[in-house]
Amino acid sequence: MKVAITGGTGFVGSHLAELLTAQGHEVVLISRRLGSDVSDLEVLTAAFEGCDGVVHCAGINRETGDQAYQKVHIEGTRNVVEAAKHARIRKVVMMSFLRARPQCESAYHESKWDAEQIVRDSGLDFTVLKAGVIYGSGDHMLDHLSRAFYTFPLFALVGMRDQRVRPAAVQDVARILAAALTDPRLVRKTVPITGPEEIPLSQAVRRIAAVVGKRPFFFRMPVWFHYGLAWVCEQTMKIPMVSIAQVRILSEGLVEPSPPCDLLPEDLAPKIPFGREQIRRGLPAAGRITLSDLRCPVPCKI
């Protein structure tokens, strides 16, 4: 089988590409890093030629430069669908967000929902997978949290009330994405992907700190504080430690899909526990946040 993956060099896309290659499939990677882009219909159509399926993983969690939610999530998804039709591909698997929904006053959530609707209305055989917290090597969560623990003796938890999460290992997510390409039970279905264990967000954060070997002082701050922190991070950091969209995501909790959707078959459900060994495997090399992580308004030497 020949499969095209948008966002193919990103976190989930790269793990999926590795899995499909190990299974003997041919993989075509679509990525801005490789000079291809979901904004270019002609490039997509050429890349999709001869493919049996497309897995659409491209997405952003903050807007920067010309990378806007409208352009990447909505227009990009429309281009993926049109390119798939031009290339005579019948199967499109889309990676979306667990709580993507309309009219919720979040551009991230709403744009993901609009993208889902484009896929559902495409007339193609589709599967939309709505994932919550995904962790593993190359992710944002383990990378950003571990670096924060190495840098700061204090850590502010999101909100005055603990939300609950069900972290899913990226290996499980990649396995489900691969299965969605061929499993008839997932044709024209929208299904959630959540991990096997439901825990408070604060407990998830503390587990990561324990594996890192740090014991910061944890305290709670209201959501508005984290929105302000995220705004500062987005303005000053090359890759923000936290984004505004991520604050909204964490403040809601990540346990149930919204709106409700189809059930994932039990044999495909994530099985890997959010334990010390799995966390350790996903951690990046030990490192602090430094001046090199900041944007420089003028050329500077760090």
C-alpha cells in the first residue's frame, strides 16, 4: 500500500511513517520542511498520485506568520480532499482534536471542527480520529514540561479546579491511524482516541516531574493567568512553552469527545499505560530553557 501523510515530519506523522514503513508500506511525506505544503493544491495532487490512501495529520496549535488556522486547518483540509479526488484516492484518514466543536469561542477548536466537516462532506471514504493528549518522543508535552522542570523551581498548575485527562501514547495513536486505512469498521466514522487511564492533570504533570527527577513547588493559578503567560510566550519564544490554544485545551479537560461521536472498537483502543517507563522513553535529552529559545528583534549572538 502507498500512503501519503500530511504533516509527515511532525510528531504524530513521523511516528506513523515509521510504523507504516516497518509494515512494508510505501510512504509519501508532505511537509513544509520538505518543500511541500497543504496550501498548494497542485503539489498535493502530484504527491498523491498513485497513493492508495491519505492520512491528514497537518495542523498547528498557534498562529504565526502566514500559518493561520483558516489557512492550515480549513483551506489546507479542503485542498487535501480536492487533491485526493484528483488523484482518485478513495480513503482519507484525518487526525483531529478530541473537543473540536463549533461555536465555542476558540478559533483552534472551531477550525478543527470545520476541517472535520469538510472531510465528512467530501463523498470519500473517511475516518476522523479525535485525539486528546498524545505523548511520546518529539511531543510538546514531555519536551516543554521537562525543560520547564529543569529551569524553574516553581510550576503553576492550570486553573483553580483540577481537570482530568487520558494521555495516549503516540505508538497507540499511530497504530490506530494505520488501522483506519483498511479497517471496514472505521469507514465513515468519527471516533475518539483517549488513553487507558483517566487521571487528574496535576497528577500527570507530577508523574513527569518525578521521572525527570525534579521536585518543583506546585501551586495553582487561575486560567486567566495562564492565558497571559501563553500570550507572552507566543510573543517572545521561537517555540512557545505554552500557547493560548493549549491553555484552552487544558482548562477543559481531555476525557470525552465533544460533541459525542462513534465508539472506537475495543480491540483498537489504546493499551499503553501512562507509566514511568513509557514517560522515560519519550523524554528529550535533559535541557533548560535558554536565551536561544527566545526571539531576537534584531540579530543577536547567544
